[in-house]
Amino acid sequence: MKIVVAMRQLADLVEELEVNADGTDIDRDFVKFVSNEWDEAALEEALCHKDDGDAEITVVALDEPDVDQTLYTALAKGADRAVKLTGHDPEGWIRTGDRAAILASWLERDDFDLVLTGVQAADDLDGQLAGVLAERLGVRHAAVVVGFHDADSAVQVEQELGGGTVAVSSLELPAVLGIQAARQTPRYASITRIRQAQQTQTIQEVEISAGGSLGGTVRKISPPKKRGGAEMLEGSASEVAERIAELIRSKGLARS
Amino acid sequence: MAISVLVLSERIAGEHPEATFELLGKGSKLAKQLGGELAVAVAGTDYPVQELGGADVILELAGLEAGAYAAPIWEAGVAAAIAASSPRVVLMSTGTVGLDLGGSLATRFGGQLASYVIDLDVDGEEILATAQLYGGKMLAEVALDSFICFATVIPGSFPADDGRSTGSPRVERIEVGEKPKAVAMAIREPETGGVDITAAPMLVSVGRGIGSSDNLELVQELADALKVPLSASRPVIDSGWLPKPHQVGKSGKKVKPSIYLSFGISGAPEHLEGMRNAEMIIACNTDPGAPIFEVAHFGTTVDLFDLVPELTERFGG
Ligand SMILES: Cc1cc2nc3c(=O)[nH]c(=O)nc-3n(C[C@H](O)[C@H](O)[C@H](O)COP(=O)(O)OP(=O)(O)OC[C@H]3O[C@@H](n4cnc5c(N)ncnc54)[C@H](O)[C@@H]3O)c2cc1C
């Protein structure tokens, strides 16, 4: 089975995010970019299928800050081929519609059975990639996927519906799946393996010109206004612990 | 009168989800502003009809049998409903069905879409959406001006009571001509048993900030000292550090304890969906900008590794 894993970079949520000068995007100059955690789950699930002996994996990503690191790491983990799509502004906010158009334009020339991507990314203002990409390609899709296996010309998919309930369906291939979780936590690639990949493998670059806006006009981006918010407990760990202990006792929930 | 707002009930089996009523409540206000009717699309023909009195019209998607689900089949059904009713605004939730269909339907109809929406308004010719970005760390105001606009709304954004009213909507049957290459096979309910975190008066809840499964012992000791169960955010469950029945959130359990004590949880919308109604939320997170502090009543940025042992000690652990 030919699996394409579409990966992407995203501002690291651990960092403090600030708004840019015109107030319509985050300030991208000083943030660290990391790969989207759900794309990592998608890659892991693809690698598990390869371990089971039935998958050939291509990772593809749009040019974005530090994307080479993500692609080489994927190669070090066992992906067979890495492709970087260029021809757009790699520094800006690439909205879902454009991302899908660029990926679709490349996928239309490549051969694949399944495209896996993360169920969501934290800046998906204009919708999640899987459904948009599938519609552009005219193929089947499913989101919030927690497992799949191939059955001849179809894929049997498990989607989480909430509260632990799972929907099982069968989709004729090709299909695009938005992965929520892999069967195991993403594997680790050592620095040595990543270096080795950098020295022995290459990232294929393909220039694409395509776009397809889907989103509205962003008027303003801002951190949420404190709607009351939490009363912050100040002081040392011991002082804060004492305040919390009082709160717990005040609810009559513990004696000591 | 023309239909101006279409709400999708994401009911696959059983009751209509709470989100349906939240959307009906908001949808009826939007429909008034737009000067049209409110329609609700439902799968199948066997559904609790009297509960949908908040809508003017029910669009029955024939052929979408309740009790099973496949994205392409639902997509074909909802597309037929949209084509038949030509609404200005289509509302879904950010549940699995909305994540499945929002992007694909917007693409199919050439409309604009806003996701993770928490508020909606009409501004002249435009639909204004307020949406959460970056796990709730930013809010975006986005103006949609396409002839058909889509929004996927975070559950809990609008009061459900506004959408629960007794009316007698007329029913229209939508035939779905398209035959997608997919089969809806089965719905699997979660295994029961294990801990019931929904019944506990207090929860000690732990997130990815705990760092590793070895560190879990630390919070387990606090939970034991307080004689309450340990609950967790999704990454802790996905990493296999705690079993699934311990998960709080959209794809876990909805909890409402008297006290929800969280350590190392950022407060992503999918987590908040499961615990925002707790009576008292006390959050520990070293990042002062963590969205959990938006819903918490009390917060601290003290390191959990310093705070938890101090607390355990106070409760005789
Ligand atoms: C369809 C769907 C369904 C989902 N369902 C759920 C669900 O049911 N439940 C759920 O929880 N998530 C769910 N998620 C995932 C959700 O989007 C978030 O990824 C998740 O909630 C993040 O978990 P977290 O807060 O533990 O981790 P993170 O977001 O990584 O946060 C860890 C936090 O720990 C803090 N921290 C780090 N070290 C310390 C320290 N020493 N002391 C104190 N604080 C520290 C950090 O500042 C950070 O804020 C779902 C996602 C999707 C797409």
C-alpha cells in the first residue's frame, strides 16, 4: 500500500505567542516552529503499517520554517521518501484552503492509496486539512481516525465519536484520513540517525503554484480577554499548598 | 420564507446531542437577523422529532440509517439538504461529524468556513465569527462574505436551553441520489468497568506537564491521600500511562465534581469541554498564559513537582 503522510510545521504552543504589527496573525519572527503533534501520530501509524510489512511511505510537507528537520526525522524513523513543496511564501500563515490546493496539485501527479494527516492543527481557522484535501481530490475521507486496516480496494476505518464510542466504516481507496492517535506513542529518532539521514538521503523539492482560499477575512487576532479568569494564588509552594488545602477543606472534602 | 440557517444534528443514534440544541438556539437568532427560517437536518427518519421544536423545518435525510456512520455517506446526505434549502449559514459542531464535513462541504459548495467558533453574528452582508486558535491561546475575528458560509462551533459556546422549545416544525424529506463509495458498518460502545470518574466529588487531574509515567506516582499519592480518583487529559491516556476510563474531555468523560484539581494541563478546548462545569476548578500550570486559567476559579504557576508533595503532606500522605 502506498501511503503519503502530509506533515506540517506549527508555532510551538509551549512558547508565548504574540500578535503581529497589523493584528491579523501571530508574530512569526520569534517563535519556534515544530511539527504538528497529530501529524506525528499520522506518521507513527504509517510506520506501524510498514512494520507490519505492507506499506511504502512518502512524507510530504510544504516549505515552512524548520521543515527539513521534520522531513529528515521522518526519514530517520523509516519513511521511504521525503518531498518538500515550494512556490509559496514559507514564512506566512498558510491557510487550510491553500495548503490543500498545493498538496492536491502534487498528489494528482503522484500515485497513492492513502493520505494520512493529523486530525487538526492549532491554526486550522478554515477547517481541517483531511476533508478539504479529499474533496479537492475527489476521494473518500474520515477524521478523528484512531485505527485503520486495508481490505483489498478499501480501507476499514475506526473513528472516535466521543465518550469512547467508535464508528467503523469502509471507504473505497484512495482516501484521506485525519489521524487522532496512533496505536502507540510516536517513536524516537536519535540525533545520530537523523544526521545519517541528512547525509545519505535527499529531500525532493517540487515547485507548485496553486491556491484555493476557503477562509474569510481575518479582521483581528488577539489573546482572549480575561473573562473573570482565575484568582491567582501567589507565594511559595508551601504557601500555595496551604491555600489550596483550605479551599478543599472549605468544600468539606477532606479532614486532615 | 426562505431558509437562511441550516443546523446539522450530529445524532448517529439515541438522543440528539447537546450541541444540536446549542446550535438551534444560536441558529434561530441568526435566522431572525437574516430574515429567514431555521432548518435542522437529521439522519434517517426515526428520530426524536418533538425535541426539535426550535426549528421551523426538519430536513430528513432519507437513507442515512441511524446506528452507523461513514463520512462520505453523511457528506452526500448533508450536501443534498444544502442543495435543497440553499441556506446562507450552515452550522455544525467541532465534533467528529463537524470535523469530517465542515471542510469538505465548504469546498464542495465554494463557501467560506470558520472552525473552532465560539461566537457568531451578522454584520451587514457579512457573517462574523469569533474562533479559537492555538489551543485557546488566541482568538480570531473572521468575516465571511460568501453566499453560503459554514461554521463549526465548539460545544458549550451557546446555551442549549435556547434551542429547546416546543414547536411543530414541518418535515421535508430529502432524497439522497449520490452513492458514495463507502459503507457505514458499526458503532462500537466503549467497554464499561474500571473507575467511574464522573461519580467522584473531587478529582486530581493530570496532564502532559507530568512529563513521564514514572512521575505519575507523585499525583497518585496525592489522589490516594485525598481518597479520590486520578483523572487525566488525552495525551496521558494516549501514552498509555492511564487507562481510557480516566480520560476527561471531548473524547473522554464529562465530569462535574465539586473540586477539579488540575496539574500540568494546558486547557485545550477539547479538554475544557469535559470539565468546565466543575463547581470549583483549581489549576496548576507553570505557563501564566495557559488557557486553563480562563475557566479556573483559582490558579497557580508554582511548579507541580514542588506543589504536589506539599499538598500530599497536608492530607496525611
Ligand atoms: C477530536 C479531538 C478530541 C480530543 N479529545 C480530548 C479529550 O477528550 N481530552 C483531552 O484532554 N484532550 C483531547 N484532545 C486533545 C487536546 O486538543 C489537547 O491536545 C490536550 O488536551 C492537551 O493535553 P495537556 O493539556 O495535558 O497537554 P499540553 O497541551 O501539552 O499541556 C501541558 C501543560 O503542562 C504545563 N506544564 C509543564 N510542566 C509543568 C510543571 N512542571 N508544572 C506545572 N505545569 C507544567 C505546560 O505549561 C502546559 O500548559 C482532543 C483533540 C481532538 C482533535
